[in-house]
Amino acid sequence: MNTQLKVFLLAMTLLFIGSCKETTKEVVASNENESPAPSLKKETKIETAEALSTKAKEMQITKLTEELERAAKEKATALELQKKKEEADKLATKIKMDSLQKVMDDKNAQMALELEKNKAEIDKNNRDRIDRENERKHVNSNRKIRITVNRFVCELSDDEGPNNDADMDIFWVKVNAFQQSCTNNESKRISDKDQTIYHWRGPEKEVKVGDVHTVNRSVDIVFNNENCDINKLLLHLDGYAREQDNGSSSADEEGEKRLTLRGNKAFGNHSFKLRSSDFVYRYEVTISKVGW
């Protein structure tokens, strides 16, 4: 039964009981007024009626009280159920929100992984691009210089008197190359120490004026023109020739010469002479840029 309806019925019952009680009092009073001296039997009947009426009223009150208590319990139960329903709704909402949050967290984590992957790929591409640029820059900045020994040409051959030509057994040319006073204060060797371009040693060979000892041997050295101006190039070319006097009273004859070349003036054709008392040789070299 609806709680409000039960309260209403209880109130109406109480009003009815009160009304009955007043009516009983009026009837008793009227009887007293009409019969000032009632008999004992009539009084007993009245008392019995009143007792029965009071008993019925008490039973009605007890019943209504029980109904009120039951209604109150039902109301408390309804409130408790409503409270539990609200708690269940809150829990369901929280679970739903937690689920949505987990989905969002998973998506965010996936996005973070994708971003990290993309960033790693971008970083790799950037490193590769920088490496390519550096490699290209390195290739472009590290220029080759080629030193070629072309030949030795005999200009004098006189071994102790006329009709006695020199007997040659050694020819060699070596280079020492440097970058000096570069813009980053770098000064370094760019060739091996006494790097050999050509070396010949054979059985002695009698030579005459005009004879040519053909060489055509080259070496390449690398010059860094990014950090150093080409005018800071320094080359030392050392040449050597020997005339052997085996079985004679005279000593072997040697001719040695260093040619120093600097900067742009180093490029082109050059020659210098190796001299001794028995021979003069002119050796010819070409210095060129490769890939510039």
C-alpha cells in the first residue's frame, strides 16, 4: 500500500475514534440527565459497552500502529533500495568512465608509440640526410691533387773523359705535402712522410745526352679546401739519381735536388735538374687538380 495513503487512513481512523468517544460521552451524559438514579444493572451494561468499545478502539489503534510501522519499514526499505540504486548507478558510471579512460589511455599510448616511431624515423632520416650532406661536403671539400713524374732526360753524360758515358743505376722521386696555416689553425701533413712517387734501381745503364728515362707514375694526395685555402698548400718534391763507378778508382756520383712549390703556383708542369760531375738529368713533373 502507498505510504501516504496509509498515513491518511490512520489520521482518518484517529479522527473517527475521537468522534466515537465524544458521542459515547454525550450518550452517557444524556442518560445520566434523564435517569438521575440508574439501576445497578443499567450501569453494568454501560460499563460493559464502554469496555467493549475501548477494546475495539485499542485493537484498531494497534492494527493501525502496526500498519504504520510496516509502512515506515517499507519506506525505509524503499529509501535503502533507492540509495543502493544510486550507489549502483554511481558504480556503473565509474566503471563506464574507467572503461572510457582506459580506452583513451590506450589510444594515447598508441598515439605516443606512433609519434615516437615517427620521431625515430624522422630522426633517422635527418641523420641520413646530414650524413649524406657531410659525405657530399666531405667529398666536395676533400680535393685530390695528383703529382705525376713524367720522365728523366739526360743533359750531360761524361764519366771521366771523352767517349766515356755515365752509367746510371738509381732514379727516384719523393713528396712531402702539407696544409699550412688553415683558417681553423690546422696545420698538418697530407701525405706520407717521404712518400715515394717513383723508384727505380737496376743494373747500371750507360746513357748518352738526350736519352730519356720514361716514368709516368703518379700519386694522389687529399687537400681539404673547406678548412684551408689552396694558397696554403706546401709541396716538397725530392729527386735523386746515381751514377755507378764499379771497378774504377772514382767514387759513385750522386745528384739530388728539392723543389718546393706553394699554393696555386704548384699546379702545372715543372722541371728541375739533378747534377753531378758526371751527369745532369732534368726530371719533369705535372701537378694537377682531380675533380675540382
